[in-house]
Amino acid sequence: MHVSGDFPDPFNPAKTPVVRSLLELTDDLFAHEVVSINRVSPSLIAMPATLLGLRGLRTEHQAFPRGMAFRYQAPAHGIRHRTMLEQLGEQIAASLSSKAQLPDLLVGHKLTIEGIVVHVIARRLGLPYALSIQGNTDTRILRARPDLRRLFARIFHDAEVVFPFAPWALHEVERRLGKRSGPTYLLPCPTDLDQPIEPVAGGDGLISVFHLRNYRIKNLAGLAKACRLLDRSGGAPPIEIIGGGSEAELAACRRRTADCPGISYSGAMDREQVRARMASATALVMPSQRESFGLAFIEALFAGIPVIYPKGTAIDGYFDDAPFAIGVDAGDPQAIASAMQRVMEEEEGLKASLREWQRSEAAQAFTRQRIRQVFADGLQLAAAGSQ
């Protein structure tokens, strides 16, 4: 049974498909069931009683093909974070206890949110649990809530198996909570665009791929500053930003790049269009402020183009010695500009090294087949904790 706040459900069908993809890859091996959780703020009338602890957790739920979707009322900004999530865990445990058969394994898809829920359920029902580590959310909450450090450490170390999406996320969690002695399986996010296209030199400029509503997190401002620096020293390369958005979001982006004539916006594309456009580009540049994984980087590498990614987040730790994956400080426009200049000047050599990587065993770690095997092996090992 998977507890996830990132699973498309009747309350919010537009959530990221990463957890759903992991389940789909292993549906023939496991009977997956999902408890999808959704936080909403209490009404203004109910808020004082909620803040003072004078009312219990209010929830509503709705069945859907994958399991049960819960919507629970809790204040924003992490207020009463532990209390509300533990109460949610108690409610879910109570509903499970009446079933004829309990799950063999619980999986919480983030340490600092869903992990609290599954930890309660596991204690109440005597079940083993596993965790995924999603660096963006998990490290942000770990920094914000040092008062919960002991709880998070207990949840982290008591898990049968932990699945970090990226090496940097595991490093940051262990730096705060101590090194795990139990098994850990690095689990890249799966993509359907995992068939390699051979790199070809002579690309037509840089691209960035994100929904325009995320322009702040994707660091459009830093990208624009880097372009201005390059313009002063002889001209910035063209940068095409691919991704949909509302008219207001597009206008907000255009305002921030109005003095960067090389930046253009091409709107939304379907999956095959994105893949084809990637293959014709020189490189992908996306120096995000925060990124748990960043599937676009892996999709770009399989499409045959180098990537510029943010150090300390995203895919950091997977490509430390790879010349075709250039890590930059997202807060340093000069570093971003230098990387952009490098991929333009050294395109042929970078794509030659990328060609070799595509043919290597290392590239297989990012294919759906290998991710399926890693996830399945970890789940089997974790479930053995109930035997």
C-alpha cells in the first residue's frame, strides 16, 4: 500500500505522474494499492479551533481505481505538521484494521510528509514500511523543522528500505539524520523517452523545458541574467523555452526577458515533439532553484544533447565525471553563462562523450526496464520484513 501526496486522483488529477509510473512498471509483480492524500486549509471559521487543537482532523475520502483518495484539513506552512499527519495515519490505520487482509508492505513516498503517516500505520498494525526520498520537499522540510529531527531520524532509520530519487538527496538527508545502516536503492524517475537518439553536432541553439507557471523555480531570472552577460561579451546563443502556460504566465515570462532577444517561447509540445526538438538542439539549459530529480535532463541525454543542471539538486551525483552534464551554481549568473558558452563552443566533443555514455552500462540505470528491476527488488526485500 502506497501513501502518496503526488498521485493523480479524483481530488487533483493533474499531479505529477512519477509515482504512478513506478507502480505501472511493476503492476505485473505486485498488487499495488494507493492511499492518495491531499491537504486543504480549514475554513476561516474552523481555523482557530484547528490551531488550538480543539477539533480533530477532518477528512473526506473517495474511492478511485487505484485505491482511496483522502482530502484532509490542515493549516498551511507546516503549522501542526506532525499532529495533523499523525491523526491522518491513525484514521487510515483504523480503516485498514477492519479489512480481512492487511497489506504486506507500506510505502511512504516522501520521508517528511507521507513518512509520518506510514510510520503511525506501521506501529499500529505491525507492518514494515519503505520510503522514497524526494529531495526538493524532504530537504526543505528538514531545514525548516529542526524540532522534528528526532522523529524524522526514527522514521528514516526504521524503514526497511529507502529509495532516494538522486544521490544528493540521500547525502543531504544523511547529513542531518545520520547514515543509514539498512539497505538503500537509488531510484531514478522513469521516463517513456528512454530510447537513445545518437548525438549529432551542429545543433541550432539551446532549449529549456518547463511549464511557464514554474518560471521562478526554474530560474528564468538567472537564465536571463546569464544571457545579458553573454550579450555584453559578443552575443548570447538563442534559447527556446518549451512549455505551456496561461496568457498571464506567458506575459510574466516575457516581461522578465524583454531585454533578452535571444530567448523565445514556443508553447506546449507533445512528447514526441519534445523529443524531436531536443535532438535538434545544441544542449538543454535548466539551472533550477529546486528540483527533486528533473526528468527533462535524462530525456535530453537520451535525445542526444548535453545538459546544464543545478549543482546540489536535480541529477547531481549521477554524472560527477561526465563532461556532457555540466553542474552550475543556480545563484551565479556568470557560472550559467560560462556553461552556456562552453556547450556552444565544445558541442562536438561533448556530444561525442555523450554518444559513448548512451552505449554504456551506466545509461541503462535510467531505462524503465532497469528502474523496474531496482524498484521490484527493493519492495521484495522490504516486504520480507513482515515475515
